[in-house]
Amino acid sequence: MGSSTNSYKNYTIKDLPMNERPREKLSKYGVGSLSNSELIAIIIRTGHLENTAIDLASKLISMDSTGIKYLSQVTVEELTAIKGIGNCKAAQIIAAIELGKRISSRSGEAKLKVNSPVVVAELLMEEMRYLNKEHFKIMLLNTKNQIISIEEISIGNLNSSIVHPREVFNIAIRRSANSIILIHNHPSGDPTPSTEDINITHRLINAGDIIGIKVLDHIIIGDNNYLSLKQKNII
């Protein structure tokens, strides 16, 4: 009969198939593809003896019948009571949970409502007026014309190949936007729209009408000035 010393295999996440490793899954399929255990495993990074980080994460979730919800109030002492969770891992978990709480609390704050092109211009002027390339962004709005988010679509001289309706409305659909505002800058400082600017705008308006997400305006940012295609009756 062989010795029992070191009989346990030092099993690690690297023993899993590549597509089942949490960090690789996140990169390839997005964070939404990960289970709660896999998300926690990424935070704690390493396992302990025969337990992988995923095994430890599963034990954490099983601490209480309420599952992951219990972790929102967990203490360092409760975490370190689990074999394999030291002060460092406990601190990482609690810090990540606290970040989530703070983000969640900010989501309840009043969202900025867009009722004029000047709101958009004031919000983005200092960020975009000095850029030496054209940056094309979209502002996503909810049913109350409040800003959901501002997303960058492309960088480079505007043309129909880099500002494609698919790229624009894919994000708008995923974020459940009711309407969008198009924004880009002119590095020359002159916000006068080009023929290509106008053509792209009409193309996106037509696509939005089909999809059901209205394009409200296209705002061009210059050097401390801006132009609204809507205000100029170009659209």
C-alpha cells in the first residue's frame, strides 16, 4: 500500500479545457456567460490544495441558503473561516462587493435629460474639441430622453464603411435605447457638415425608422462651437 502523503492532486483551473476557464470564457463570450462561481473565481484568482478557485467560490456561495445575496453583508471573519480563504482573498471579495454596491447606488441618481443640442455640446465639448481624429459616438436615450450611456462607435474620417447601421444599432438595441443622438467632431474646428456627414445621417435615420429607434439629431463638435443638423433643418 503506497504512502498517503501528498495523495491529493494539486488540481488547478489550468486542468480545465481552455473554453471552460473563467478568464478565457469572459474574453471570448463576455462576462454574461460566467456563472456566479466563475465570477468569484476570477476575483480570488487561485485555489487551495485540491480545490480550484471555482471550488472555493462554490463554497462561498453555499455559506448560506440565500446564496450569493448573503455575500453582500459577509464579514472578513466569516470568509476566512473557509479553508483556503485568507485575509487577502477575503479583502478582494469584500472590495469587489462594495464596488458593486456603490455602482448600484449611483444608478438611482437622477439621469441627465437631453432637451436641447446645447446639453450634448456642453457635455462633450471639452472631451472632443481637441481630438486630432474624427471620433463618432452615439448618445443612447430612454423614453424620457434621459441619457443611458454614450458609446464610441469608430475613430477615423467618417465614411459609410466605418459607421455602419449594424454597429450603431447593435449597441442601441442591447442597451434598450428608445432613441439616439449621433455625435462626431471635426479636428479642423469647423463644424460645417460634409456631404458624407449628411449622407451617413440620413442612412442611420432610415435604419432607425425600420428598427424603431429614432435618430433625434446629429451634432458636430468643432473648436468651442458646434452644429446641430436638426436645428439647421438638414434633417
